[in-house]
Amino acid sequence: MPLVLNEEQEMLKSSAAGFLAEKAPVSALRKLRDDRDAAGFSRALWEEMSEMGWAGIAIPEAYGGLEYGYVGLGLILEEMGRQLSVSPLQSSVMVGASLINIGGSEAHKRTLLPAVAEGKLLITLALQEGLHHAPEKTALKAIASGDNFILTGKKVLVMDAHVADKIVVAARTSGNAGDAEGISLFLLDAKTEGLSRERVIMVDSRNSGNVVLDNVSVSKADLIGDLNGGMAILEQVLDIANACLSAELLGLSLQAYEATIEYLKQRSQFGVLIGSFQALQHRAADMFAELELCKSMVLASLQAIDNGEDNVSLMAAATKAKLCEVAERVTNEAVQMHGGIGMTDEFDMGFYMKRARVAQQTFGGYSYQLDRFASLNGF
Amino acid sequence: MPDLEQFRADTRSWLEENCPETMRQPMMDESDMVGGGRKPTFKHPDQKLWMERMAAKGWTVPTWPKQYGGGGLDKHEAKILREEMSSLQCRAPLQGMGISMLGPALLEYGSEAQKLQHLPKIANGDIWWCQGYSEPGAGSDLASLQTKAEEKDDYFLVNGSKVWTSGADKADWIFCLVRTDNSGSKHHGISFLLFDMTSPGVSVKPILLISGRSPFCETFFDDVKVPKENLMGEQDKGWSIAKYLLTHEREMISGFGRGASKKFCETAVEAIGLEHGRLADPVLRNDIAKLELNILAFAKTMERVGDETKSGKGLGAASSIFKYYGTELNKTRCELMIDVNGEQAMGWEGDNYAGGHFSRTWLRSKGNSIEGGTSEVQLNIIAKRVLGL
């Protein structure tokens, strides 16, 4: 498949860009933050997005989706990155629906996916327990008891935890923390007895949360995938999530970069435009080169997912590592090159830097991904 | 497309029959390359055989028109030939400035007489060409060149000197930028001359590089008479040809270090070994992972730009990064190659330690980000032309 968008994809990208610039620009995020919005996102806007099919973009047609693939989802996320648009697209579609589609039974898919595709059901993943992303270190215990499992423990950094309808919890059913084997995935109703949720405000003003499970009883029928076989499903979902987060990082980096180049052409000091200084020109040109590499990697990894290629993990790890490196550099340079104004809350650039760092860390940051890339290359 | 399938089958069987076994081994260094010329040197008789067989089919320059010694292939056929040669690991039968640089410029800017005079000899490997561009006072600022060509009755009288002339000591002809007018802006008044290196007044002195090799020369012109019909393109307007060729050259240099048969990390694993599945040197592992990541991302970018061009989107701005990024990447690769192979890689000559292969390749790579426009000039170009700064 050529590394280039087809006409249909170009149209999706430009219509998403137009829609988001009008309905979900940075000012909307600022308002959600300043109003301390209870949901943390606009339900009316999410309804509109769902009507356009975005919530079902990567869901198979058989389950009510558009079956447009992850290149399509990535294009929307890239444009969302440009505007810093807030929605449950990442928690519920990028992660939740992918989990059900990859690991769920036919019954799960039939009952859950159409509702996700309509935007009426939000599913999120509760995975992380410690300071860093490390899925194999899952320790939260699920103990068999008759036809049920009893779950006790705490999960952190759960996207959209306080507004989700369903939560997929990764739990240990055998072995010890650190073993890839022995992790199982359970689908819980968010209102299950013994499950409590706490919203956590993050630096990027988006929804995150803690989920505490206190002797929560789950039926065997709510296992996603095989008992002890959760890691294989998680790996696939995390590859998808990291490629998609890279698309978002690409969009926000490009936006921050382009705004910075414009600023270099407007701001005068010492009687000349600061863009005439070679010290700034060379840094800008070098970042241009790095961003071109990022564009290629994001598209290549999303295509690899859609084509079912056997190097998806390697491509996803490489892409996320590259985007973490470049997004960090570009957002730092954007603040530096804007000077004092870049440090003010009134100016939008800070939002870009803040969102970049959270998206970088989500499901594994630079060091995690580079290490994974090396291991997958056999060294 | 049954015709193309037939072409592929015919091509493959011809190559299998005509490409000697020795010409299907990877090239080790520059001495394995064939440059042709009036006094050609062949390390192995099969090199001569392979060059002549390919030249007879026009496949040393597959896409040039047949009347100029080319193969007359369209781009689909040329791609098939490339693919089949690569799958059989056939070496390039003939390389050099004639094929990669002057030929394309002649096809674009040359007169019919010039094309007929020079192109077939390039295609056959009869003439070795060198390029007279840089001067002692005109490196990055190439347009300030001062080699003078005075207009006389039926010739130009050329005086001055060139530097970094690749292979001038072996070359038969030179394509040379000269100044025919000094009155206007520096980009005006440059002309593009072709002349024989045996012309009276031409002298050449090889430059010994830090790699211990002398691929470049100083070239001196002392009252050299160049017939007027050897002017290519319009007088005083040679800068556009120069720029055209620089673009070509940059694309070529950006590819240095690519096409290595083995992945870098595999070499590292052989040299250093694994501990618990990871390279035993954790610091080096980190550096190699970054290098492999950037090699992959750069390759994907070349692929993307190629696909965009094929899909009719035109050559995007991304292509402006190739020379800069590719050469910097190759320098990093060569530094790491030394680290991976340890102090032995610093061997210089003799049978031990690969006979200085690593150290000489490493030293040579330092020139990649200087020749054909320095990295700093490339960044200036991106800042000005792409970013509009």
C-alpha cells in the first residue's frame, strides 16, 4: 500500500479539520477547565461527532461501525491534536472498542460495539497500578470463587474513569507481578457494588481517574478473552493506542510548530524579525526535518495495523518513541521561541506542551518505547 | 499488463545468463566500482565483461533514449530491471559522474550535437567524466566562483583552478563552471563548459584525505583553449544547470550508507553479544536503538515522498531534508560502527582488522555533510525556501 492518503482519507481529514476548528478549538478546552465542567467534555459535541460516525470509525460494519480502519481514526486524532479537542474518542473508541473487538466474545461484540459506535456507551480500560506504564506488573488480584471472581485493588490513570459506563479491568489470576502470563481482563459495570471512582485533574485538564475495587464480584461470563490470556489482547490494543496517540502527538506538534514559525515572522527585536536569526532558523529547519519523519512513521504504523502486517508492534513502538522525542522538543522550543508570552496562561501554547507530556506518558513514554523497539529488533 | 510480465521474465533470464557469478557478490569498497574511461582499470576481468554486455543492451543507462546509447526503457520497465538486478544481487555495471550527473544534464540542456557526441561514450564507459565546481574561494558560496573564461574568436580561454574535483586524476573530460561575465550579480555570468582533460594547460594534483585516500584533486587551468561549441546551454546562464546538478548530487549523497546488506543492530549483536536478551552494553544499546529508529523513519520518509510523487502530488517539501538528514545519519552510523567494533576498528592497513576498512569509511563519512552543500547550507535552504524565514 503506498504511503500516501487516498482521496477519501484526504476528505475525511479536511472535514474533521473544519469541524473541529469550529466546534472544538483550544478555547473549548480552556472553557471546560475554567468552568470545572462536571463531565470534563461536551456531551452535545460528542453526540455530533458520533452522528458523523467517528465513534464507530474503526468498528466493523457488522457491529454498527464504519469499518474505516485505524488510518481513519488516526486522521481524526491528528486533527484533534491540532485543536486539542476533548472527547471520549480515545478512552472508548481507540482503547475500549478495540479491546472488545479484539478480545471479546461474539456476544460481547454484539451487545457492546453498536452502542459504542452510536456514542451511547463509554468503555474504558483500567490497567496501570504503579508510577509507570508496565502492563506485565499487574498485581490487582482476581480470586476465583465458584462461577465468579472477586477483585480487590486499585487502578490509577484511568481515562474518563468518572464518566465511563463500563470498565475493563486487568487483573492477576495466576503467577506474580512481572509475569506476562496470568493476567485476565474483566468487563465491569461502572456502577458495580464495591467499585468506586475518583476523578483526578491532570495537567492537561483532561479526564483521568482512580478506580478502587473492594471485593467486587464478577461473573466468568464477563471475562474478555481467555483466563490468564489477557496480555496478548492488551499488547494488540496497546499497539493500536500508541500508534493513535502518536497521530494525536503529530497533530499537536505540527500546530505548535506552525504557530511558532508564524511568530518568528511577526516578532521584531533589535530592529529585525527574529526569524532572520540563524540560531533560530537552524533549529526550526532541523525540527522541520524531524516532523517530516514523524508524518511518515505515523502513517506507516497505522497502515500496518489496518493491513494486519506482522511488524505492527515494532512499528508502533518506533512511532511512539519518535513522536515522544519530537513532540517534547517541538513544544519546548515553541514556548522558548515565543519568549515570555509562551509562559502565560492566556496564550494557548502552554496547553500544547501540557497535553504533549500526558499523551507521551500514556501507555509508555520514550524510554519504554525505545527499549521495546530494541527488544523487538532482537537486541 | 502481460507485456510487462513478459519483459520481467525475459529480463530475468537474460540477467541470469549474462551476469557473471563474481558480479553478484556485494561490493566491498570503491575498488569494486567500475568507472570506465580511456584507460580503464578492472580489478577482475568479469567487471569488463559485465560492463560491455550491459552497455551493448543500453542497460548501463536504461532510461536514456536508444539513439544516445541508452536502453529506451519506460519507467515501468526500468523499475522491473532494477528489481530483477537487485533480486539477483547484480552489481551496477558502470558508475560515475557521466552517468549520474552530466548525462541527465545533457539530456535536459545539451544541444543535439553535444548529446550525440557525448552520451553514447558515457553509456559505453568510454569516457570518464569529472566535475569542476568548487574553487578555493568558492565552497558553500559556489556562485562566487572566479575561474575565468574569456571569449576569443572561436574558443574560450580558461584560467583558474578548481578544488575537490572527484577523480580528476583519472578523468578524461571535465564539465566545468566558469565565469564569462563579472559585471552583474554573482549568479549571472556563469557558464557551463565541457572539455578534454588532455587539453594543453590542464594539470591535476590529487589531495590526500584524512582517510588516507585521494578521491579528490586540485585542478589547474593555465590558458586552456576550449572550442566554443563546447559551451552547454546559454552563455552566462549556467547557474541554472549548476543548481539542477546540485539537486541531483544531493539526492545521490543522501543515499550513502543505505542499502547495507545487514542491519546495524545485527552487527552489534555479533560483536558485543546479548545478556538476558539485550545487547550487553546498555549505553551502546540506547545509542543503537536511536540510530535504528532514525534509519527506519528516514527510509519511510523516502518511501512516502516517492509514493507521493508517483501519485501525482509532486515532489513535496519533505525532499529538502534528504541531503541534510541522510548525511548526518550516515556520520552517526559510522561513529557507532567504530564503537561496535571496538579499538580494532581503528586498524589502518595490512591484513589485520579489516585492513582499515572501518577507520577509512568512518573518516570518509565526515565529508558527507560538507560535499554537495554543507549541512548548514541545507538548513539555510530549508529555513528560507520551505519555511519562508
